[in-house]
Amino acid sequence: MNWKKLLIESTIGIEKFVDDLTFKIRKKLKWNSPVIIMPYRSYGRKDYLYIIGRVLENKLIKPAESKESLITNLANMYKRFQSDEVPGVTIQIDYHGEKHQVISDDEGYFKLVFKPKHIPTETKLYHLVSLKIIEAPIPFTKDNFIAEVMVPPVDAEFGVISDIDDTVIKTSATKILAMAKTVFLNNAHSRLPFAGVAAFYQALMLGKKGKQNNPFFYVSSSPWNTYDLLKEFLDLNKIPEGPLLLRDFGLQDNKFFSSGHMEHKTKEIVNILETYPNLNFILIGDSGQQDIYIYTEIALKFPERILAIYIRDLELKKTEEKVLNQTAKAAELGIEIILSKDAQLASIHAAKKGFIFSEAIEAVNEDKKQDTGELPGKVEDEMI
């Protein structure tokens, strides 16, 4: 008998029973807050659009101020993880007069894939879709909510798929206590970007055509509960917008076990590559978890589609050994894996390969100095 599977299934049953009972009690006592829709930024093509989001009770989490107290940050994070999802909510999705309906599941999630009659224009990156609640088991707002759907233009040069934790944001994901402090006691203002990342990503989005339409996708194992925090962080730091493809943090499908990290990221990246068969990609991650293994396997499956792999070096033990092993596998396909301590060194390589303008190197260097407070210095024209 598979005791692990039996334990998980039993715990799932208990969790669902408790959630259902709690929801019924709160509904009976009228303790529910008004229901809202949280649309997640998604992506699509001109022949189909993908809409995803979650229906929750409104926890009234306001955008962070630059100087929030630790107690406020902790309280807001508690609200995020104690989200009261609302099942059985009927949502109307309206795109240029085309109306569709979808119902939220037991965890409050909903998704819809549809072929639009109104073909998205090929000159702009984002398209807006209106959502509103038609029917819900508890009181709800009648407001309209807006979902953003990214459709890469036909003249996009390439796409970028990036990790978030310890690639864009300093999280210390390899150190449990340090990560807990960063995640729970900081907000979008006080969490720190890696030096130079904003300017480097802006340069990649601009490309060599200068149209700022190269699409970005952020794939992370962070839970959906932190979506608003991560989105706000990207906006505050002027990091290119892109769909945030996060993970449900629950018991189903072994979501508490480490295997889910690789499976989730691999699945999302493969789906992106298959969605855009005519678009090549740059992959960006860090050396702290499994990014280098995931990206190498992706490169083996799509050898003609991966332009380069940038791995931020967190200076961990055995990093060099890991990279050397994976670099050898990728090199057989003509794909470079670049181990870089910061965005400055990665930008030098990107300029050499023709992904970005060479002038962007200095912009990344200035951004790096602003992020770190370091004194002006000579940019070393080398890669680690």
C-alpha cells in the first residue's frame, strides 16, 4: 500500500471538509466579506485567449507604503495566506462584446480558453478583457474587473522566460529563516531587486528593433497568494510586465513536496514554447534551486528555440560543478549557459550576441550602482 498517497488523500479530504464547513458557518452567520475577482495577467495568441483568476472575499489589502511597519507587513501576508476563496461563483467574461461564462472551482480558481471573434491587433502587447460576477452564494460587488492578456506581436524578436525568487527579487530561497524574514516581513517597497535587473530586462524587452514588444513571462513556485505583492514589486521597480505563472500551494497533487517545483516550472515553460512555435526564447534563472537543470532539459527538447540561458550565481557550494555539467550538455546543441553574478555581466554577453544594444551595458551598469550604492568603476568585459 502507498502510505504516502493514502496520507495525502486522507488529508485532502479533511481539508476539503473543514473548508466546506467553515464556508457554510460563515455564510450562515453572515460573516463573509464582499466577493471580488482577482484576475491574473495571462497570455494568448490571435486565435485564442487564456483567462485565469481567482474569486476571493475582499481582505482589503491596500498597496504598500514605502515605510510600512513590520506588523503591517506581517498582517498583510497573513491575510494573503488566509485567503477565503469562494467556490461556485458565476463570472461573465466580456471581450469586445463577446460574452462567456465560467464558474469558480472549490479553491475559487477559474479559467477560460476561447477563440475570439475580434482578432487582437498585432501591434500592441496587451489586450483588456472585462470580468464581472453574475451570481455568487454570498454578497458580491457588481464592479467590473479587468484582466490583461498578453499577445506577442508578430515582429517580436524573442521572448524571455524568467524565474522570480533570487533571480529578480532577493529572497534567499536556499536559507529557510532568511527567506521567511524576507517574505513575511517585507512589502513591495522594502523587498530588494537584484542589482541592475530592471535595466537589463528593459533592454531585452526593447531588443535591437527598439519596439519594446519582446514578451516576458515569469515562472515561479511562489504561491498564487503572493500574486498582488509580486505584481506590485515589478511595477514599482520598472521591471517589464509579464504573466506571473505561480503555483497553487495546497495538498493536492503533492503541492507540498519538492517534486512539484520542477514539474510546475517545466510544464509552464513547455506550454509557453508550444503556444508560440515561431518565437525563440532566452531563459533566466539562478543557481540556488533547480533552474539550471530545468532549463537544460528544456533546451534538449527545443534545441533550435533557446537562444541563451543566463544563471545568476548565488555563490553556493558546488555551483561551478553543477554549471559545468549542464553547460557541457547544452554546448553540444550550441546553446550557451552563462553564469553571471549580476545583470551587468549578462548584459555584456547579450550585447555580443545581438540581443540588445551595446549602449544598454552602461545603462545596466548605472542601474546596478544605484541598486548597490557602489562607486563608479570600469565595466569588465568578461563573463564568469
